[in-house]
Amino acid sequence: MSRTGSTIRTATPAAAAPLDVQRVRRDFPILAQSVHGKPLVYLDSAATSHKPQCVIDAVSRVYSEFNSNVHRGVHALSQRATDAYEAARGKVRDFINAADSAEVIFVRGTTEAINLAASSFARPRVKAGDEILITHMEHHSNIVPWQLLCEQTGAALRVAPIDDRGQLILEEWERLLSDRTKLVGVTYVSNALGTVNPVARMIRLAHERGVPVLIDGAQATPHIPIDVQALGCDFFAFSGHKTYGPTGIGVLYGRREHLEAMPPYQGGGDMISSVTFARTTYNDLPYKFEAGTPNIADAIGLGAAIDYLRGLGMDRVAAHEADVLAYGQARLAETPGIRPVGTADHKAGVLSFAMEGIHAHDVGTILDLEGIAIRTGHHCAQPVMERFGVPATARASLGVYNSREDIDALIAALGRVAEVFK
Ligand code: PMP
């Protein structure tokens, strides 16, 4: 456990040995810089995480050593590119414990993954009068694709409420689960509140009623070890760029029987088995869903990010972040004029707050001058803002490279914000 910065102490899971955060920081070249003449304190990993040197090198090596198209060439470079791309798929399979690499589809990110599931899985099964069940704490990416689906089919979107601490009211959610529910979509971790939802239990309850479940894992994969088989989810979506990998790459995991039954999402090269003008037959999984030249280099970069995280150990990452988060919550609680937004019992990675009488954007702007990067705004979760009666929050979010010192810097700078607005 990190004991730097202050005397506030919090428990970490006993199984995990402490992470050497100073060593971790040295793996991320971007962190060794000053912003506005102050050392950078990056507290915006929920928006996007930074990349360790090994990821930068992996992407660079693709272009300098074996750049080529995959699955098509007989030449040596194409074979190397194909092997590296498919090896990255295998790394994702192991990272989320999918049963088979064929269940791992590379997409652009969580947003595309959810849209793929909405179009190819839900659309053919949903008709007027059916329902899609989500929660009040979803990111717009797990709201709007379902609204589009409802507009196209006449189905209805049902939204389970959250309480004043930002926790799902599970009994209400269960009450909304009915014969009409055709799919449940739920975020594992809320990007606006940090709430960790009881997804394993929700999946069990939904499956008891025969309802498939899609998990938005965008804010979970950087913080929590994932086992899609233990969870039993039908779909799991995540983004590479929030998990120390490149932008433009993400994953839709789907259970094989669903993926086999689904029509393709996009048509084009690579997703076909044979094409005539009379009839096209489709390629095997996962290629059926990867039309066109994929994002080869960034998939390989994501593979490197997974190697990196697994090298650190996800349990150790989770324990380290739990310590910094609890420390941050305690320090914010003792800071005058701060109203935390999202105080669930079970949280990961996110400290959202409002400052009395000061707009979140002003907080963010002043913190930036102190070299501290946070996010301000609605965090693509406008219904959450409306639920808490604020137009925006300031959000400090954590990555594996953050320490208690970063929290101390944040608290000191918030003191300066308060001075400016006195
Ligand atoms: N869901 C959640 C919970 C998120 O935090 C985000 C990104 N902020 C997304 C979905 C969308 O991810 P992306 O923009 O990488 O597609």
C-alpha cells in the first residue's frame, strides 16, 4: 500500500503486493513534463489513459518493421502482420478470459461495439412492444444506440433509477425486468460517478428470465480483473485507449452462439467467404464482423498494453487504485465547499464533485494552470447530471500511475480555486 502524502490510511486487499508507482510512472514518457510551468498531474484517465513506452514501441515497430495487410498476402511481411494481429486477439481473449479467440471482435471502441450489438443482435429480435432495459447511470454510448433501435422498431427504452449516492436501485431494476425485456445493457463502472454495479448478480437475474445482457466495460477493464465466462455475460464492450492502449481500437466480446446467429454489421472485404452477384457467403467468426482492413497496428498496441497490465498484475493495479481512491475520497470529504457526486459503497477510479458556487469549468481551468488535468462537464452522461441537479461536475479520475501525492496536489490546488472565488 502506498503511504505517501498524508496520514489517512485505508485498507487494500491483502492478497496484492504493493505496486511501485514511481517505477510505473517512469514507463509513461508523457508524464515527465511540465504544464504551465508545473509538473503535470494527470487525473483524466477515465477520458483516456496514457500509454506506456512498450505500447508506443509496439505500434512503432509495426510501421518500421512489418507493416502489411493481414489475412491476404503470401509474402513474409503480411504473414508477420497477420501473426501479430491474431496474437493480439489471443491476448484479449486471455485478458477477459473468453473461451475462444473467435469470440473477440476488434472494433473502434466501446461505442462501435455497442452499436454492433444493437444492430446485429438486437435489431432482428426486437419488435414493437418489446423493451430494452438500461440504468440511469449509462454513458451516452449505452443509451443512444438503444434509442435508435427503439425508434426503428417501436420498442421502448426502460431506465432503472439510481439513489442519491449514485447506486443502482436493484429492486427497481428487477421490477423493470419483464417478459417484454429483450436485452439488458448496463455499465460495469460508471464514468461519471465511479459506481461499480453488481453486474454478476444482474446477469444471473436477467438470465433467470432468459434475457441477454451486454456489459459496457469501458471503465472496468483498466481497473478490475475481467472474466467474461465467470460473469456469464452475453456481450462485453471495451476501449483500448482507456486501457493503456491506442485510440481507434476496442473489442466486442460476444458468446459464440450469439455471434454465429447474427448477421454481419458491415459488408466489405475480409468478412466474406465467397462473393458472386447472386449470393455472398460470410466468413467464419470473428472475421464476419471485421469488414475491411482492420486497425492492425493499434490492435497490436492493445496487445502490448494487455501484456503490460498483466505484467503489473490486475489485482495489484486494483489494490493500488483502491488505496488512492479511498485516500482521495477522504481528503475531498475534509475539504470545505466540496460536494462529492457519487458516493457508492463500491467504486472504482472516479472522484466526481461540485464546488459550492463555482462552475466546474472554472475549477478545471484554474487547476489546469496548476498543471493538474481533470475533466469538467457532463461526461457524456447528461441524465446523471440531471439526476444530481448539476449542469456539470469536476471529475478527477485515476490510472495506475497516480499516487497519493497527486491527490495532495489536487486538494492544494482546490484550495487555490477557493481563494480565487472568495
Ligand atoms: N461507456 C463508458 C462508461 C465510457 O466511459 C465511455 C468513454 N467515456 C464509453 C462508453 C465510450 O467509449 P469510446 O468513446 O472509447 O467508444
